[in-house]
Amino acid sequence: MDNKTVRRLKAIVKDENVLTELEDRVCYSYDGTFKRGIPAVVVFPANTQEIVQIVKLANEEKIPIFPRGAGTGLSGGSIPQEGGIALVLTRMNKIKEISQEDLLAVVEPGVVVERFHQEVEKLGLFYPPDPASLKTCTMGGNVAENAGGPRAFKYGVTKDYVLGLEVVTPLGEVMRTGGRTVKNVTGYDLTRLLTGSEGTLGIITEITVRLLPKPKDKKTALVIFDTLMDAANTVKAIIYEGVIPATLEIMDKITINCVENHSKIGLPVDAEAILLIEVDGSKNQVQEDIAIIEKVCTANNCRKIEIASLPEDRERLWRARRAVSSAIVQLKPTKISEDATVPRSRIPEMVKRLRAIAEKYRIHLPVFGHAGDGNLHPNILTDKNDPEEMARVEQAVEEIFKAALDLGGTLSGEHGIGVMKKPFMEWELGEVGLDYLRRIKQAVDPNNILNPGKVF
Ligand SMILES: Cc1cc2nc3c(=O)[nH]c(=O)nc-3n(C[C@H](O)[C@H](O)[C@H](O)COP(=O)(O)OP(=O)(O)OC[C@H]3O[C@@H](n4cnc5c(N)ncnc54)[C@H](O)[C@@H]3O)c2cc1C
């Protein structure tokens, strides 16, 4: 990037909010995948008007912009592809309003999700989306990826809570979508279009989200199984009994062993699977649901159930699940996190197919994830410097996607397409569906400024 453009960027956001040194730029060249791409410059805007000016400048000079929150994405979405500007939204981190009356909040995109949870919970309110990365990831990143999390089973995902957005368009105009009402059918649903648009259709500068009253009670159960199929069948059976837990997470044997080795929580390393089940609601409802769950788990041959009611005991059980991502990289240095998702009823079949794929391609494939909503996280642990193994891994990844689609599922339940899954988009959307997406992108971003090389 030429010096004149850097000077113009510095004039917009002030010198200290532009990074040009290589060792600084490298810090913005990665996300949670193994992909890399170094931006030509890193810019930290403080407000919407600065972003407007940056986007106009980028259109004039035909420079790509790569929006970025905390860089925890698992599909390569924020990684710069062709130099360009890494536009980091973390300085825009104000919680502007929490309204108990309207049950909503208005936030800037750089607010970290855990902080937002804490602030709304202080007022007896509840924002359900809870990606496992919530200590770090941003509200803007969550909206751009339409993030989910363990509680999606009962409460849905980010798109179910976004009421309205302020967005800087790819041409540098400011647009508002939706508003402060739950009901809003004025025009096309641009809020939904932008939620999950992965930074390709606009830069999200303000988010209005719906809140719920905080559930009065919670219980968590850790259930141990001697076969993975018994655990998978239990998931089906719980739903069949009409219970919708807030979370229903599964971990297979490889995952259990990694977590235990990493965090010494006291998990049984000879178990084949664990379910972590949390129910919430009124005291009576929680009591009733947990009793049904105990009955169903016992009927499906569980070895042991541990039930925790106190926050500190529940937290201890959750530590096992939260440790997974860091724990499994003990196996191999490169982690490829997939989130192919199937209808709930097909989980046992998907688990069987994943096992067969792991055997066929001789790869480490721990399975864990949000079993309640069919969003398993088959993770391949490999070494990107081993070309022979990487060739097998690529074939395995293709087969995982084929299996998910074959069972009526989708390529991605929550991590998005980014660069990792774009070669497979046509399998799911078909030629016409993919072309429709492309035409939307071309119509709103004729210069292909925003996050080029992603999704398509
Ligand atoms: C350990 C771990 C656990 C995870 N668990 C979950 C999980 O349970 N559920 C889940 O859904 N995801 C999970 N993720 C993935 C990731 O945390 C989410 O996708 C999250 O939403 C990304 O937020 P971020 O702020 O890090 O965004 P980034 O990674 O910085 O960006 C993600 C995408 O959003 C775009 N973007 C960011 N901010 C904006 C903005 N303001 N305007 C427009 N576009 C923007 C970027 O261009 C990029 O395409 C996990 C990741 C890790 C590393």
C-alpha cells in the first residue's frame, strides 16, 4: 500500500490506530484456523463515521477491506487474502443501552460476548447465544457469523436475537435495518441477510438484540456411557420424551482422554462417551425435566449420572467441555474444526459414519459438540507439514461434508463458510442458489471491496 493511502488512513483514525510494521501486521494474519494472510495495514476505527471514510477511500483506491472482531473464527473469515486493510472493530466496545422495559440491548460490535452476558445478567436478564469462545469473541463477529453455542438447542442462535443493525455498506453509506420491535416485516428482511454475511455485505457498527428474563433455576448432569451409540441414542430419547434441555453436549472417548490429560478434572478415561446436559427454567420445571433425563439415561445403559445444582459444582462439570478445544491439540499440531450438522434424529447415523471415515483415512477424529441440535464438531487433528497425511485429511473432510448432506444436514451449523468450506458450497446450494448469492454480493459491492475471496 502506498504511503499516501497510509497517511490518509492515519488522518481518519489518528496515527496510533494504524499499524504498518510487519511484526504488528502478522498478529492480524490468522484466526482459529491454520490459514494465514498478512494485511498491508491494520486499522482500528473508533466510530461509524470513521468507517464510512475508510470504506469510501477503499472504493476510490480499490483496496480490499477485511473486517475483524477478535479473530476467533473457525472458517478463515477474517483472514486478509490480498494485502488490503484489516479493519479491527475492537475499539467500538460500548454497551449503549440495556432496556428492561423493552427487553433489548444496543451494543457496538467490539463488545466481548462474556462481558455482555455479565452486564445483562446483573439486571436479571439473559442473552442466550453462548459460543464456547465467549470470553474473547465479539458481538459483531457473532452477528457476522450467526454464531451458535451449547444453548442453541433450546434458545436458538444469534439470528434469533438480532432485532436491528446499523451497517456501513460496501460503498460507504450508513444503513439501518430492523429496529426495536420483535415484529417487523417492513421490506425485505435485511437484518437476517446481514446476520451471517461474514463481513461480505456490510460492516456492522451497531447491534440491537432481544433479551429474555433470566431463568430462575438450573441443574447440570454429567452422564457417562460405555458405548458412543448409547450416548447418541440417549440424545434422541430425551427429545422424544418432550424435554428440551438448555444444552446437550457430547464428548467421545478421544476427547475425554485429551481433556483429562490436559485439565485433570477426574473424568473416567475408560468411558466411551459423556453427555453434559443442562436444564433451566422454573424450579418445578427443572426438577421434572431432570427426573425424566435420569430415567432416560438409565434406560439407555448409562454407567453413571452426576447431577450438580450449585453454581460452583455446575462450573466444575462445564470445565470439562470448555477445555476441549485447547485439550485436543495435544494429539497433533494442526486442528481442522468442522461443524457439519445433521437433523437431530440422524445423530447416531452421523456418529457411525464419522467413526468409519476416521478408520478409512487413518486420522485422529475426536467427536464432540452440540448433540442436541445435531451440530457435532468432528475435529481432525493433523500436521499441515505432512503432505501425505494432509491428502488423506482432505479426502476425509470431503466425506464428512457428503455424509452430512446425505443425511439432510448442512456444511456449517455455526462457523460459517469463510475460505475453508467455499469449495463445497455448490453441493448444498446448487448452481442457482450459489449464483443468487453472488448476484446479491455484486449488486451491493460492485467493486468487491468487502472481504473478497470469502464464501464464494
Ligand atoms: C475455542 C473456540 C470455540 C468456539 N466455539 C464456538 C461456538 O460454540 N459457536 C460458534 O458459533 N462459534 C464458535 N467459535 C468460532 C468463533 O468464535 C465465532 O465464529 C465468533 O462469532 C467469531 O467472533 P470474532 O469476534 O472472533 O470474529 P472474527 O473471527 O474476527 O470474524 C469472523 C467473521 O466476522 C466478520 N466480522 C467480524 N466483525 C464484523 C463486523 N463488525 N462487521 C462485519 N463483519 C464482521 C469477519 O470479517 C469474519 O468474516 C469458536 C472458536 C474458538 C476458537
